[in-house]
Amino acid sequence: MIWPAQVLAGLACAIWVYLVFCNGRYWTAGERDTRKVAPDPVAWPRVVAVVPARDEADVIARSIASLAAQDYPGSFNIILVDDGSRDGTAAIARPAGGDRLTILQGADLPAGWTGKLWAVSQGIAASGEADYLWLTDADIEHAPDTLRSLVARAEGDGRVLVSLMAKLRCHSLAESAFVPAFIYFFQMLYPFARANADRGQAAAAGGCMLVRHDALERAGGIGMIRGALIDDCAFGALMKAQGRIWLGLTDRSRSIRPYEGTGAIAAMISRSAYAQLDYSPLKLLGTLIGLALVFGLPPGLALFGHGWPRVMAAMAWGLMILSFQPMLRFYRRSPFWGVVLPLIAAFYAGCTLLSGWQHWRGRGGMWKGRAQAMARS
């Protein structure tokens, strides 16, 4: 029968037309911290960086040293919360941080909290009278002007939250294949332009977030999202209810955690994919069907179909390839990866299915020996 192919090809083509032209320009990679440079504020506010860390011996020295090297003109201090590390994380961090660094030994994890957010909450409680809190991960290395840029944007634009999507490491073959797509898919779900608008969708990137302390207190504190696995977007929504937020791509903040093989990347994706679907089997099934329709069907019909279904599928595949190019350029990867985006999407579909399976086994949200996902009902 011909008509099912025509309907499916037409639907896939229509979806890609919508995504490219009506989904917040997500694919253009246009929201960057270099596009609009804010002037320096009249007075530089007090800032405290809060870094949660659990068994981060391999990366913590570079991360903390980059914070200590910030050329920020105002008051700036760093609080590292050691969340039960067994590899000497705190001892390695201490000489890297110098006089700016305070190390807290984290308390036992209470019920209902994820480990990262519990550590962050303890750091915030120890931050004193800081005007801004810089919440950053232990595997992020920042350029010396990162904090100046964040504060200038927050003060100049009146933002309660400024967040940077740290540039992930992209050296190995596996990283080249799957890392640019990770940011591409994130932007497809959370278009940065919409997040940065005064109303509508909210998002943030947990590796680098500067938040007004008083606004966070008005929102009820970090405890309002204590159990969130996708804590950055939950935090973005929490803060957007208090005022304007901004999220953008950057070269200033870079992840130094390596993902050498597909197994490490699969673990990173599957850690929170099922949480994104609200732990719903129906949403999981719908997502897998949707990925097959949007990413799998166009190349299949373009290569093996006939007539109008083949034409429409080729158009959809072409839009898919073109939409991936700005992110590939941002990561300085070959344009060829756009052609195999359907295969990359299939890998992500498998990781999403794996995430559901891990949750069913009671091992959802696994991170450094902790299963943190919501328990199965």
C-alpha cells in the first residue's frame, strides 16, 4: 500500500519544517555569551562559588584552580562540599584553591534529596551574605574572565539567573559522535531563545549557574527541587518564576571529564533520560515511536522509497542534516556527522530504553555508587 508511506513521510517532513522554522531557532546555536557583552557594573557584588564533589580526584585540581584564578574585582570565595569522597578529593583541592577556598565535609544524605543538591544546599548555607551564588560542577574548568562576564550580564540585564552550557570534551571518536548531538537534542527540547525570553519555557545548565542569593531565598531555596535528577532545568523553572533568566553556549567554561567510549556516554545519558519522561512507560513508548518517525523514517524512505514519499522523506532528512551543522561547527566536527544523525538518534533511543530498564531494576540515576531516581511504585 502506498498511502501509509505518504502519510508518514508527510508527517515527518511537517515535523522537521516545524522544528527548523518554529521551534525557537534552537538549531542555530545563536545564544552565546559572546554575542552581547554587558558593561561592567558600577560596584562588583559579593560572590561565593559552591562546588559539590564526590570522588573527583582526577579533575578537581584543575577545576578549583580555575576558580581561584578568576580575575574578579569584587569579593569572591569558594566553598567545596566534599560529598563522602573516598579518593582524596578534598586533599587534592586544598592547595589548588589557596586562601579563597573553604572545604566542608558533607553530612549524611537525608531521604528525598539527590546527593548533588544536598551538597549544594550545605554550601549555600555556609555562604553567608553573598549577593550571588556561583553553582558550578567539579569537572568544569573556567577561563579567568568567566565570573566577570556572568556578573556583568546578570547586573546589566537584570537577570536572577545566568547560566552557561559548558563546552563538553569532544576528542575521542565516541565524543565526536555523541557529544554535539547531546547539546543539539537538549536545545531541541529547551530552545535557549525561549528560555531567555521573559515568559514561557525555562532551562539552565547545571555546570555553570550564577544566581542571585535573595531571589533564590524568595523562591524557597534549593530544597524546592531537592529530589530532581534533571536539577538544572528544574532550577531554571524555579528561578524564572522570580525574574529573568539567561542561558547560552560558551567557550569560557569547559568540561574536563573524559567520555572515551560509548559505555561512558551511554551511562551519562541513561542516568536521567527516564526522569525526563516522568518515569512514565507510556511516555517512554511514545518517545521511542517519535524518534523512529522523526529520525529513522526519513533516511529509510529517502533511500528505499518511491515517488512522493521518497521526495518528502529526502526533504526531512535534508532539514535534519542542515539543522545539525551549526552545532557541529561549534564543536569543530566534520559536517558528515549530520548525515548519520539518524544513527546517533538511534543510540540515544537505546540509552533512553536503558534508562527505563535501570529504573525498573532500582538502579535509576546511578552516580558514584548512588541510585538517586524516584523509587518504582
